[in-house]
Amino acid sequence: MARYITISLDKRGVSCRAVLLDAEAPRTCQAVWNALPQSGSAYHAKYARNEVYTLVPPFADPKPGRENPTVTPIPGDVVYFGFEAWEIGNPAYGYEDSSEAHSDQGATDLAIFYGRNNLLINGDAGWVPGNVFATIVEGLPEMAAAAQDLWLRGVEGETLSFARAEQPSTCSR
């Protein structure tokens, strides 16, 4: 039986629904599912292009390792990244001191991709592959419009939340 999650930009009141890719990324799906709900400050990616993400404390024990990896996510991909503290704590990245980016434990990055031509490369670190663990199946156009609004008007005060989908459809605008 397929499992679904709801992903929301809370301040903007927009959500979408994604199906977990249990066959392609079973360890990542299980780690994320067991850790839900998750929520944190929303960020719009500097390097990847059409990405909105949040950083939360590491929750996978053991870490899932690489499965269903990509460096070229497509619209609708939902991606897990596990970062060590040294990988993202660089002051040049602009995270507030209270951000999970500065945690001694590292951080988990949960991301959605809403447009084409994404490339997961960082000028400081090189290629940054992530595990594609879900695909947005409902509400992508609305989420893409809200994500573009984040890019144009800023992310301050916005949160990105991930939760188990309890009902057949929870997307809204």
C-alpha cells in the first residue's frame, strides 16, 4: 500500500501531497516516515536553482546511506540529504546562529524541487547527491508558485513542514 506525505509552506498556506518511493529508497522512506512530523525554517536554495528546503536535526539512526541518488532532481522530486556539521556550518552560507546548520550533530536537509534545470553542485564542496524518496503527485503548480514567491519576496518567517498524510487528499491554497 502506498504511503503519502503532506508538505506545506505554512505562512503561505500552500501544501502538496507526495507518494513515498518505498521500492526505490526503502531505508530513506522508513527513516523519514518514522521521524514525521518535521518542520523548520524554509530556505530557497542558492546553488541548486528551483529548490526549497528546511534543515532539521539528524533523525536517521542508522543513516540510510545512498539510495536512489541524484544530482539533477526534476520537478516534483522530494529529496533527503544528511550533512555532517563541517559540511554546512560555513558562515558564508548565511544561516542564522540558531539554525540547524550550526549544530554540532550536523543536519538533515529535506527538500522539494519545483522546476527544471536543477544541479546539485556547491562551489565549496562539489557534487552534493541526495536521495530521492518521494514524488509530488498533487499540488505541484501551487507549491511552485509559492516557492517562486519565496525567491522574489524572501523566506523570513516561513516554515516548511512535512507530515504523514492521514486523509486521501490534503492539498490546499
